[in-house]
Amino acid sequence: MLSKFTKIDEEFICENCGYKVTKLGYSCRNHCPKCLYSKHVDINPGDRAEKCHGMLEPIGVEIDSKKGYVIVHKCKKCGKIRKNKAAEDDNLDLIIKLGSDPDWQFLKTGGRS
């Protein structure tokens, strides 16, 4: 089976906060470690085949037993939801804040308490 993951680890300037994001080194960097925003450029990780190019806003966090924190993004242009594994140098305070946001808890449960 062919992998749908293309390793691209490159520096970029965050279009949301202007932070100069450096290479991750051990995997692909796909979001800003400071504000956690990403850009909707991939269909499959690293392929750069998505035409939308909207900003992916962090809207919540999930905890995966194997991956750890997983940041949930929603594209501000097309509305698609994308999930990205948190990196070691991500803003942990912001990750915790996202995970405890009552609006995220409401969305995650589909409005059920």
C-alpha cells in the first residue's frame, strides 16, 4: 500500500500572526507553534494539492492515545475540518485553552451535555 504522506518540512511565515516558523526536524511542520493556525494547502499530508488555500483556524483539541494532542482546525474559506498532531514546541497554554473551551465541548458532543 502506498503512503499518502509526503514529508515536507520547511520554514514559513505564519499568515495569521507573522511568526517565522522554523523546520520541525523530526516530522513535517504544518501549523504555527505560536498561534496554532495552519493553511489549507494539502489534500493528503504534504501533497500541496488543495486549491482552497484558506486559513485553518484552531477550533479545538482532541487527545489521542497514540498521537497525544491533536489540533482540530476549520478552514475559514471552505469550512472543511482538518486535524493535525501537535508538535513538541506548540503553545501548550493555547492547546489547553482550546481543549477547555465550552464552545468546543458543545461542538464535539453535537450539542449534548
